[in-house]
Amino acid sequence: MSHSGTLYVVATPIGNLQDITLRALDVLKAVDVVAAEDTRHTSGLLSHFAIQKKLLAVHEHNERKAGEQLIQRLQAGESVALVSDAGTPGISDPGAVLVSMAHEVGIKVVPVPGASAVIAALSAAGIVRPGFHFHGFLPASGGQRRAVLQGLEEARVTVVFYEAPHRVVASIADMATVFGGERMLTIARELTKTFETIHSLPLADAGDWLAADANRQRGEFVLLLEPAVAQDDGLLDAESEKVLRLLLAELPLKQAVKLATEITGSKKNMLYELALRIKQSELH
């Protein structure tokens, strides 16, 4: 198989090094050069797998200039593997500019799929409603952040954010202000790592949950905000959810769901789904 003149977009582990794929290892061994977000970080990854390869830095501050150099190498017949520090390049990480440049000049781009924090979080959150909107990182400024969140207020699918540990408390507080406390949030932190945590709870309770243990505010976060509910979508409205929560506080799950169905007229399967998630959140 020829690798000449090909740009490989290679996903790397987000934590656990065993999550690298066999294909990714083969590509990293075969290419002429590895374009890395942080050469020191990637050097450690390659060393772990006994791979020696020329590294070139491609990060958010030099992506256009470094991209031009890499395009020249690709046009000269070299093969390049593009990696970020963790996960899939170009997904809230550097990489998209180089990939776009390669497409513009007709260079073949080949994805080498693997770890992705957004997909890992979604797969383990247990959110059954279809569809999601990946937003990535929110602005650091509180005013800009709230403006972005207000623009997502009517989203009818799960909205997925990345967040840094020093901003997660403020971001979740702003979410509660903008969206209200009833919306369900899944907090996924340190995915695939030793202190991995996946916890679902209403936005109103999220701040207290984070504050209860300082360790819960550490690490890299994926935040999954469930969609606004509307009766015309066949989903639960706020009043039905409120009735269900009140009944669950006093009754067994099945009985609470049965009564909530009779009282609200909402669909039993939707009430049952929410009841399970509420009970799950109470276990953590």
C-alpha cells in the first residue's frame, strides 16, 4: 500500500494508551513525518510504542504557516500523520486548517479513526433521545459565554461542550441561569483515565455536586446538556417532569410513573426513561 502524498488524520488516546488502534500504530510507523500539536507530548506517545519519527509542531498559533510547509512535503511525495495531544485532530483541536489546505490542493486525506471524548461521553451517558449538537469549548468570558448559551436555549437535541477545570463551575452556573434547573446534565470527566467519572443530574444540583468534592472539579470535562422538552415533540414538558419528581420522592419508581402518566397524560415510556435517570443520579 502506498502512502505517498497522503495526509493521515490519526486519532490518539484521550487517556488510556491502550486505546490506540493497530491501524494508527501502523500509520505512525510508516509515514515520513508526524505533525503534532505538542511535539513533547507526542514524543512520549511514540516512545511508549517504540516508534522513532520526525516531528513537526502544528498548533493553533502556527497552523497556517506550518501547514504551508507540510503541504510542500506532501506535494513532494512525503506522507504525513496529523495528531493532536489527545483524541481526534480538528475536533476542538488544531488540525482542520491543515486538512482544509490539503483538500484545496488535491492532496488525499485519509482518516484513521479512534478515540474521541465527545463520542465516548455520549456512548456512556445513556441519553436515548436521538441527535446531538457538538459545540466544543465555551468562551472564557462570562458575558460571551452566556450569550452563546442563550443561542442554544431552544436546541431540541443534546448539546455537548468541552470545558477546562478552572472554568467548569462558572460554565455550569451560567447553564443553570440560562436553561433553568430542571434540564438534565451529564458530567463526564477524565474519560478513560484512573479517576473517570460519569454522572447525570439536574442542572440545579450540579453546582453543589461539584462543590461537595474538590476532586470533581479536576481534569478534562465533557458536558452533555439534554434538550429542551416540548409536548409537541412527544417529549416531556416541564410540568410533567415536576409531577414525576414529586411522586418519585414518595413512591416506588413503577408506581410513580403510573400515577404521573395518569395525572399528566404524558407518554409512559418517556416518564419511565426520565425516572430511571433520576434514580441513577441519586445513586452518585
